[in-house]
Amino acid sequence: MTSLRFVLTPACLAVGLCIASLGAQAQTTKAPKVQLWMDVSTGTMAGMPEMDSLPGGGGMLGGLMGGVGGGAQGRAGGGNTSYGHARAMSIMPPRVIDIALHNTLRPGVEASQAIPPGMRMGESLPLIPPRAQPTQTEPGEVPQEYQQHQPKGRILLYWGCGASVRAGQPRVIDLARAKPTDYAQAFAGRAVPDRGPRVGPAYALYPNERNQVSLSRDSSLVGEHQVRGDGVPASMKFTLGAAQDLMPAIDLRTTGKPQDSMGTSWQPVRNARAYYLHAMSQSGDDLIMWSSAETPDTGMGLFDYLSPATIDRWLKERVLLQPETTQCAIPQGIFAGGGRDATPMLRMMAYGGESHIVYPPRPTDPKAAWEPEWAVRVRVKSHTMAMLGEEMQGRRGGMGAAPGAPSGGTGAYSSGMGGAPAGQPPAGDGGTDAGNVVNPVNLLRGIFGR
């Protein structure tokens, strides 16, 4: 018999908070005995074919922004070899799924998740306890390697869509004069608390050393899922719909040169609730940052999953762009001083929804006790990166130019969906040179003397 299912309002921040809020209605509640977290992410790089279609799984960019090269397994393309890449700006493989199971009845015991055929990842995924992993840096923290050095230079913050720099900009943070305790504050800005599971030996995760099969371009999560394992309730079946499915890749186009006002435009992304763009480059010892927000912020904490409540609040505060937005101009000349070796890099987020499923449903009697057997949270997002300006177009042989645009003339780029045919490297003079790819972390090294 198919079990009853109850989908809670996405306004709840997390399963625990959701249950707590319902408990405030004078109903005795307990935490679910078994909880499952699923994070799904789609990532691409403008002007490049999807990384899992390149020979060798796209190893040239293996370390870029959390992407993982090599280790390609199974039918669905290159694999991400460990849990946690969905939260990063991973583009290799382009589609990442992270699954974490916490079974309080049998913590740290292996389980499996039966999946619908449309995922194209086999009949089920093994969920295995993790090996020890290094602690990840929280958004807003200065990495330990940078704390050992006296920073230099400045951070120049620009914000807002528009062709011209607005009055009162840039906001300048002089790191050479700041106290060491001010460094983290300078980079913090807006951020949300980490709402991911604190994985450890008591959890079972996917991907893992046994299976690293990734989602393919044609994969879909829509359909029935079931978690099986020692101590897992037999009722732990749930159905995902279109709102919980993979988001499409962002079809981003950019035009203009760094000395001009550069344009960005994109096709609406299905299920996107909001957008955010952020660009950065280096000019000498200075780090220049721009964001599409209407408020000044370094923007480092916004590249993560956001709760529906946070999205709604930041849309109201004009931190995020409305879902109907399809273009945004970067002010003229803010990246003009960096030179050839400091090509600006743009990152873009399309924030999807967050769904909660809890079984059994909450009793209608507010005085009746509620003891959920299990709960599931599913989060989705899509992101892309682009190298701005026509210099990169020339260095990559014009790859990704807008249809009909002459190579080297307009500085126009599109996302990788329409680039080189799948399985073929891009045309041009050494378009796969990893040295031309800018990692934003390396921009920070110039400030902190590394």
C-alpha cells in the first residue's frame, strides 16, 4: 500500500525549525527518527561545453571552484567523488546530487535509496558512512592560510545594475590599515547560517568511494524514491515532482569590454525564485567587486542554497533580482584597470525552491502528540561562471560567441550549451589551457601576499 505523505510549506527554514514552529501551536512533537537531506545543483561555465562531455571528464578544470576532475564512473558522465560539492560552485560534473541520511535508530549504518529510472543512475544509490574529512570554511571566514599574512591593498565595492557608476561608489575597505580582527568582517557581508547536516560517522552519504555516478543532462529526479536499510521505516517512500527536479543550466550571454559597460542577459530559468550576479577582478593590490544587489556587500555569502523565507526577504530588500529579470548591466570602467592578466570573472546564481516532506502528517487535533517517523528536505539551485571581455574570446578562439557574431569583434559570450559538439574540445589556439581559467580564490592571494 502506498503510504500517506505530507508536504509542508516551503516557508519553514528546515525540518527541525518547521517542527518547532508547529510545536508552538501547543502540540507535543518529536524530531523525526530518520532524516534525509538532498541537495541538487546544476553548474556550467559560459563559453565552455559542459565539463563532463570533454575527453577525460574535463580534468583541466578539476580543481576549479569545487569541481572534481577524473574519477568518471558509470553511464551518467564524470563523477563527483565525495559528498559536499552541491553547495560549492562546482562545474565538474555539471549536475551534482548530495544525499545525507541520519538514522537515529541505527546511526552510521549503510543504507540505500531506490530511485526512479529517469535519474539514469541505476536502480538505487548506496548510502555509506563517510570517512574523516577536513573541516570546511564557513561563509564569511578568512581561510587559515590567509590569517598568517598581513593583507595589503584595498577592496573596492560597486553594486547595482546600470551602465554608469552611481554616486557614492565605490565603498573602499583599506586592508593595509585594518586590524587583523577586521579582516573577517570585511569579507563577511550577508550570509545565512549553515543549514546543511553536520555530517559525521553517524550519517550515511552519497556520493562515496563505492559509487560516484553523476546525474546526466537527461536525468530527472521526478518519480518515487524509497530509502531502505536497517532501522529505516518501511514507510519511507516519497515522490518528487517538477518543483524538486534539476534546474536547467543558465543560458548566460555577456557583451562588452572591461573599459565599457558590460551587458549580461539570460533566458528565464525554470523554477528560479531569484537571481544574483557577482563579478570580481584584481588591479595591482586592489580587489574590485561588483554585485547586482541594490545594497553594498562583498557578496561572498550568497553563493549557497537560500531558504524561501530568506529569498523573499532579500527580494524585498532588493539584494536579489526578481525571477522575471533577464538582464543586468555592469557599470562602465570599474574593471578597466586590471589589464590582460586580470580578466574579470562573473558568477551567477539562480535560486530554486526548498521542499519538506514529513510522515506521518501532523494530526488535526492540536492536543494530539505528533511523532514523525521520517522527514526529507530537497533543495535545488543553478549557477554559472563567465570570463568577461573580448580578451578571453580571442584566447579561446571565439568559443561561445553569440550566434552570428564575428570572433574577436564584440566580446559577446554565451553559455556552453551551444558551444563545441559534445565530446569534442573547442576550436582555437589552445582553448583548453587551464592557465587561462581564473579561480576567484587566487584573487584573494594577491591581497594576502600568497
